[in-house]
Amino acid sequence: MSIQGRVLLAFAVWLLAAIAFGAAGGLRMAPAPFAQLVLLTIFGALLAIYAASPGLRGWLYGLPRDALVAVHLSRFVGFYFLYLHGQGQLPREFAVTGGWGDILVAFVAAALIAARRLGNTPPPIAYLLWNAFGLLDMVFVVGTAGHLAVTRPGSMDALLRLPLSLLPCFLVPLVLFAHVVLMLRLPPLARKERA
């Protein structure tokens, strides 16, 4: 099986396992901040696999940059955070600040992809700034969720059940990993960037 086939198979197995774990209430097995520990464990595993697999690194470096940027379109989930806040299911500190941050990151990702599609490739500094802001926003969102789960028990319960349980078990580790790969792929600004 090709490296792409193995990656897609692993991706599908991971997603199905995350769905099954969420459906079984797996994130409620231990007290807060268990969801953040699960998230960080998965992210650490992704980094370890990346470091140990030259084939995976080569495949990731061969992907079009837009494929890695497109992962961040999933951050339009921020609109759902805002909706749940309006329903009283997520606290303002998480849903509003984190939601709008995610929406901004997703919107800029869409703009970067659109610009390249239209033949107007943004300069490397645009990717670097967007990637840095997106990574900081994600760290803030994860930290805020953990803090609120510990200090205000029950306030983040929406993240412990489907569909939002897919965030710590699948989507957030994937987004963080995409940030790291993009950071490693972007060359110094003094050199011409590879598409």
C-alpha cells in the first residue's frame, strides 16, 4: 500500500475511533481536564509519528500547501460555538472569544487559498503571520476550555459529547499538527518559497 493509502486508512480509523469514543462518553471517564489530556496525547502521538517516519514527512512536504491550509476551514466551527453560547450551553469566555478567533483564522485560510487559485500567491510573511495567529488562538481556546472545565464544572459539558467531542479527540490535534507542518514547510523569508 502506498504512503497515501496508509495515511488515508489511518485517518479513517482515527476518525471512526474518535466517533466511537465520543458516542461511548469516553471524555466523561475522568474529571477535567481529561479532554485536554486526551487532545495533547493525540497531538504528541502525531508529532512522534511524524518524527519517526521519513515517508510521512516526504508525503506531507509533497502536499500542495493549500491542502494544509484547508484543514483550518474546519475552524468555521466557531459559528457553532456562538450558537451554543446563545443557547446557554457554552460560556461566553470560551464561545465568543474562541469562536470569533476561529472564524477569523478560517476566513483568512479561505482568502489565502482563493488568492492562490486566482494566481496571486500571497507572500511568505502572510502565511507566517496567519499561522502564528492561528496557533496562538488554538492554544488560547484549548487553555480556556481546560480552565473553565476545572473552575466551573459542567460549563464545558457540550465538548464532552458528540459532535463536539470530535474536537479534542480528532479535529484540534489535526489542526495543531497542520500548524506545525506548515511552520516547518515555510522557508526563511529571505529564500524563495516552494509552492
